Amino acid sequence: MASTVTLSRFRLTLLVIALVVSGLFAGLLVANGAIESHAHAANVPAAAEQWVCPMHPQIVKNEPSTCPICGMKLVKVAAKKPDQQRPLFYRSPMDARQTSPVPMKDPMGMDYVPVYENEKQGASEVDGLGAVDIDATRQQLIGLKTAPVTRGVVAGDLRTAARIGVDETRVRKVNVKVGGFVEKIHADFVGKPVRKGQPLFSLYSPEILAAENELLLAERTGGGALLDAARKKLELWGLPAAELERLEREKTANSVVTFTSNVSGVVTKKEIVEGSRIEMGAMPYEVVDLSTVWVLADVYETELRFIQPGMLASLRLDAFPGRTWQGKVLFIDPMLDADSRTAKVRLAFSNANGELRPEMFGDVTLAREGRETLRLPTDAIVESGTQSVVFVARGEGRFEPRLIVTGEHGRDFTEVLSGVSEGEAVITRANFLIDSESRLRASLSRIGGTDASMPGGQDAHR
């Protein structure tokens, strides 16, 4: 009986030992498999492509999907290296100055956006702007175009608005040097064209009648000094030469004298009616010769140095599409208009057929001789306060801002004195979008630095 009990205990002990040994062996196998599995996972390379949410860059996946936050389709990008996947800090999507060392939400509930090392490295020589990296697909989407910096002629044709006016040297006033009564009007309305020597009005003047009789009397009494004095009086009163010739020929005084125009042109003022009395010194008519007209052009003060008297110019009018008139610069106003910052440039144009009417508006183009220099397209320049900036293509989708100094400005090209070299490519289209991105990159670069003077960097962490 005792031996039987001893045998049973021995068997039980062996069973327990076998179970313990089996458990230890199985544990070793499992542990070894886990170690090998972990080592294999560590050796698996990262995906060559990744998909990122354009609104929430922290959402990154290795396959096409949608963003769990906003539902937008993820955009395919090149995979980042493990050390680049660690954000330097996080910034508010609404205010780049608000940053945090850990993920958090802004007061509106929006997730802070991570900022990586490659986003921070955007510093440039232009204060407030940073270098920008744009892949070829995005360049095509935003319509980005570039053009090379070349050497060529910067043509300086100046085009400005202009107004036709009368030639002030061709304005004539018809005055009366003796009083009388208007018997008849020949130029009876404003705008009537008249020729030199054409009758304007007829005047009855007792003084003229008496002076003619004096001349006839002096001639009958032997002439001499008295005759010359009588003839001179009539000439000074403006009596037409034809009337003097008639008087000497017919030997008869005329009670009504007809006054004529002393210039060909258009009646622009008429202050006389039949039956009225006019006094000595009155100016009943104004006649303007429109065979030549002035064109008054407004030229900005920065362009006045290119204008010289005698410079050729062309005139175009909306009233005559396709027509062009040729003229030249006569005079440059020495005074500048304080409000428009322009000076009047006076040009002369022939108007033999009368098509150019005063107060017509048009465009004047002043032909300025160009010169060969280093130039770039005017569209490439982004005016930033007192600075001129262009974005230079550095290759592989990288664009950096560059300060330039400009010279003469032409119609399509601008002279560049420094900042870029011949052959470099500059952005000519979508450069304002690149400018906005560049400013954002520069702000992120300042915020992510260690400079204590960076705006908002310390308070945002609290």
C-alpha cells in the first residue's frame, strides 16, 4: 500500500516537472519569435510615397485615403525621413505667431499645425521673405511661369492721355478803335468759318465820316502834311485798305464802313448785334486759326527727363479708330501740378482739314530712343514698399526672393542694375502667390528660432 502511494506521488512529480519544462520551452520559442518579428519590422523600409491632408498636415498615411477630421482627399507627397517626421513645434493655423511645443487646439477648436525642419529653413537675404519649394504639379496648378534675364533694348515709348486745345498764338481779337452804330452783321454766328479779308460787320461812325471828308478836303487844298495826317488817322482807326483805296479813287466819303477779318479761322466769340452801339475799345469778335492745334499731354515728373522740345509724337483719337496724326513737342511747362504730380507738355499738330477739334481727348505716344542693357520682364517685379523683389528659380522647384535695383522702365521690360545676372530665370506669373507663401515661410522661420525678440513665440507657449 505504501509503495503504491509512493509510486503515484512520483508520477505526479514527473508530470509537474514535464509541464513546467514544456512551459519554459514554449515561452522561449514565443520570445524568440517575437524578437525575430520585431527585427524584421525594423528592417522594413518606409513607404516611398505618403498621403497627407492639405488642411491637417499631421494626418499622414501610406496609402490613398481621406482625412478623418475634414473628409478631404489626402494628397500624395514624398515620404519624409524618420528624423524629419518630428515636428519642431506646432503653430496655430489662423495665426502663425501662436506656437506650442506640443499638439493642442486653438480657441476655435482647430488643431495646431506641425512645423518641420524643411519648412523652417526658408531664410533669405530679403527681410520678411523666405525661399519657397514648389513641386512641378503645383506649379502647373497655379499657372507659374518663368522668363530669363537677358540683355536687350529697353524701349521707352511714353504713352499718356492728352487733350486738344487751340493754338494760343493763333487767336485774334477784332477791336474797334472808334465808336459807332452797327448797320449790318456778316459773320452772324459763333463757329462760322471766315477767311482773311472777309467782311465781319458794317459800322456807321460819324467820326469816320468826318475824317474821310477831312482827307478829301486836304487833297483838294493841295495836300501836303494835312493830307498825310488825315490818311494816317484813318489807318490808325483800323479802316480797311480797300476803303482807303475807294476813297482816293471815287473822291466820295462813305457813311458806312465795312470791317473785315485780318486772319482766316473760326469765329469763337461774337458780342455784337445789328442796331447796337459799340464804343471805342470794344472787341465784338474773336477769330481762332485752327489750321494748327495744340495737344496738351500730362507727363509724370519721373518721365519728364526723357522729354525734349522737337521730339516726335503720334496722336490717336477714339473718334477716329485706326487713324494717327504726327506732331512734335513744342514746350514743357516749368511748373508741376501739385495734385497729379504731372507737368503739361505742349505739342503741335497740323489740322489742315479741320478734323482735330479743341477739347477732343486722345492718347499721345512719345517716341523715346531705347538702349541695350540688362533687362527682365516688368511683370516679374513685386513692389514691396520701397523695395523691388523678384523670385529667382534655383532649380528642383526652389525659388528664392532677391532684391533688385531697377533703372529705366519700358513697355514690357525694365532695366535691372543689380540683384540678378544674365541667364537667371525669374517668375513672371503667379509671383504674388509665391510672395504670400514666401512671407509665411519667413514668419515660420522667425517663430521657430531661438531669438527672444521673435513676436508671440514665448507667450503662445503659456
